[in-house]
Amino acid sequence: MTTTAPTVDGRAIGLAHYAGRAVLEHVLTRHGATFQQQITLRPLAAAEGPLGRESLVGQVAGALKVDATDVQGVVEELIAKGLVAADGSRLRVTDAGREFYTEVSAETGEISARIYAGIPAQDLAAAGRVLALVTERADAELTALQA
């Protein structure tokens, strides 16, 4: 544990992201899944009903900052694994997909609890506000660069 607070910058944020992602990917590997599959499955598992394929792909592509065709491929992988079912342009999580999502969420939830244990709620709230603002500004910069 560090004794002095590091400056929050892209490197510090990136290191935290990649440390957490490595933990998640380790769990997912044991379950035979990838990070992109988990991120794509999450909105379907949380939805109360089917989602439009185009909407889901756009949401995930925007979140991961990847091309929509990449996400389309991930959707096809999830369908092939039996975790997602397609009815025309509508997608829904299957029972197997919901079970997978629940198992991974429980396992990563326990790990996250250990990671965040002892961090004061006000510090987590402040970090959340800063990260939301950084994300908003970075998204705006990316939009400007792509224009």
C-alpha cells in the first residue's frame, strides 16, 4: 500500500483499470469467456426483456470504444455458446447465459468487496465523480477527433 497519494492522471486511472480487468479476465478465463463477451452479455442479463441487436451493439461499441462489427462478432459468439438467443433483430439472455452471468458476478463481487474494503464511502464517491467527469471529457475529445 502506498503511503502518499498519487496524482490522478491517465496513467493512474489506466493502472487501476488494467489491474481490475486482469482480475475479471482471470475469472472469465476459468469460465471459458472473454472480457468483451461479459461486457456484451451484461445489458442483456440486466434487461427485463429482449433488446434490439442494433441498440445493444451500439451501446457496447460506445462503451468499449470499438467498431460495431467487432461487437457483432461477440454477439455471434454468445449465440454460438448458447448464452444469448436471437429472435430476428431481438436478443435475449438464455437461462444458461443468466446462470453464467450470475456465477461470474457473484465471484467477481466477492473479489471486488475485498479490493474496496476499508475505503471510506466519501472517497469512493469523490473518485466516482472524478472518473465520471474524466470519462465525459475524454468522450468529448474522442468525438472531436473523429469529426
